[in-house]
Amino acid sequence: MLTREHAVALDAADPLAHWRDEFVISDQALVYLDGSSLGMMPRRTVARLQHVMQEEWANGLIRSWVHWLDLSQRVGDRLATLIGARPGEVVVHDSTTINLYQLVDAACALRPDRRVIAIDPADFPTDRYVVDGIASARGLQVRDDFDRLDDVAVMVRSVVDYRTAAVTDVAGETARAEAAGAIALWDLSHAAGVLAIDLTAAGVQLAVGCTYKYLNGGPGSPAFSFVAGDLQLTLPQPIWGWFAQTDQFEMGGTFAPQPDIRRVLLGTPSILALAAAEEGIAIAIDAGIDSIESKARAITGFALELCDELGLASSTPRHPAGRGGHVAVQHPSARRLVDELAERNVIADFRTPDIVRVGCSPLTTRFTDVFDGLTALHALVHPSKGCSTSPGSGVW
Ligand SMILES: Cc1ncc(COP(=O)(O)O)c(C=O)c1O
């Protein structure tokens, strides 16, 4: 039987435990199991934003653009180290939705003879809406499975399923798409900063993802675009903005995009948001993505073991390498349960139709948080069983 003492011992042995002190945590009693939606705020972000606001904005004013202008690329190069990309293959800018739109549309333009975009109907809504919108505008067909790819222009997929946390075989599926003449485009939103992704080894050409989950970049922090080096010169990106323009400040009359990753940039980025994203990314780099992934596997494994003991159903894969950083607990009253957990100072996510999503963010989530959260959930699901299941209790 797993006890709270077991969780305490796991926290004591956790080599990443001290990273939690690097975050601003105003309520130590809060059981926060939602870093898979919004990561906590790093202390260094507060200091960085104060610096950007006072020194760079208030004092430097327009002069600061000298070192702000390439910030999307500099932050992209740092993020590249977390996802197995090479320098010059990632830029941090705009939102996942916008970046996805650009790259899906560009991929369609690269395969003008193909009439199909493939996407899982259970994938994240914005991905499906973007695909539907592009298909409608281009007169293409949307296919809701990946069985047949020989007539597919682009296959849009998430590395980690936002509901179940199931991980897709990125290298295998990218190779299968390539062999069929299709382009694979990956959404890394639930993978970046929690799994040691290697886009180069997997042969990926196009990817996007957000920075506000496991990368702790802050609410609405800018997303990223990854374009493999060999595709950058010819990528037919649909949005022609001046931040992609060669000799940007010549204000030329004709769009002539940069011959590198900058060609996917659009307009003026939010420097405050980019600076915050950089600090979140830096903290993951400093902690080490391999260690982060190891803890993700251990803590989600602990959560699953606990679910089994508590009789909570989960659709999250059992194999450690087969899941991301969250655990899906299934219950028909999931929506109500998430609300009731919040009343008990336990924050998790509801995902339709029946999932309580328990986010385990390796730098901030403790094994004791998982224990307290799941035992609180168990107490709500089985109030009659009489377990001493409130957060902080000794055993469930
Ligand atoms: C897989 C996936 N894609 C995209 C998004 C959101 O896109 P955006 O950052 O543009 O709101 C999310 C948000 O949770 C997501 O999980």
C-alpha cells in the first residue's frame, strides 16, 4: 500500500526537488496539479521582467531594439537544445495557433498535387480548427485517420495527447509519412520541456509548440516554430510580415524573406512575453531535460500506481516511455470533481468528456502533491469508504 510517507520519501530522494524553490509559490498548501496547462512563475522571471521594464524599456526606450530585434531567434536557439533542433531552426514568436496555421498552409503549398490533410479528430481543438479552415480555403479534404498517407499533403499530429498523455512514435510516423510523400507536422505543446524530444534524430521537418506549460513561460507566452534547415530557403509561408523581411528597415516595396528561420516571423513581438519565455526555457535547460524526463516518468508512474490502489480509472499509458507529463483519471462526473477539488485547494484540469487531468510538472510538482491530490479525488469519488484521504493525511 502506498502511504503518504512513501511520497515524502520519494520527494526527499528527488534530485530535482530543490528546483521548486526557484518558483514563486505564494500558497504552500496549494496542491497544484495543473502545470500541464499553466506552469508556475519562476523567480528569475520576476527579476528579468523588472530589468526589462526599468532598464530596457523605461531607460533604453527605442534604443533597446538593438538587442530586442533578434530576441525571437536567440530564445529559439536556447529552446532548440531542449527539442533536439539545431541552432537557427527555431524561433519563438506569436501563438501556437498562428504558427500552426503558417506551417500547415506552407506544407500544403509544398505538396500542390495532394488534396488531403490528415488529423486525429481527438486532437486539440485549435489544431483541428486550423486544419479545417485551411482545408476549406484551399478546397482540400480532411481525413481523420493516418492509415493511408499516399495522397496526403500534410499529417498534423501532437507528440503527446492532451487528454490521455499517450506519446506518438515521432520518428516512426515521420518516416512513414515521408515514405508516402507526405509532410509530418508535429505539435509539441504537451511535450516541450517535459520530454527529451530529438527532432533532428526523428527526421522532423516542421513543428510548433507552446511555452506556457512545462516551459513555465507565463500566460499567453509566445509559441515556437521549428523548420528544418534544408526547408527554410523554400518554405512558402503564407503570412508575409515585415519581421521576415531582408533589410527590414529599408522599408522596401517588395517582400523578400530572409533565407533562414526568420522567414516565418511576422510582426513586432511582445518583448516582455519573450523575456519571460526565455527565463522559463532557461530554467529547464539548467535543470536538464533528461533529468526532467526521468522525473516525469517516475511521478506519473507513481500517480498511476496510486490510481490503481485507489480504484481510479486511467487511460494514460502504463509504459513509462509511452506517456507525457500528466495522468488522465476518468470519471463520468469529472467536471464536478475538478470543481470540488478546487474547493479543497487542489487544482487539476477537466477535459471533456470525462477526464480529471493531473499535471505533473517535474520542476514544481511533488510526489506528495500527487498523493494529496489523488487521495482527495478518491475521497470525493468514494465518500463512504472512510479512508482518511484529505490532503496532508497520513494514509489514504
Ligand atoms: C496541443 C495543443 N496545441 C495548441 C494549444 C493552444 O494553442 P494556443 O497557444 O495558440 O492557444 C494547446 C493548448 O493547450 C495544446 O494543448
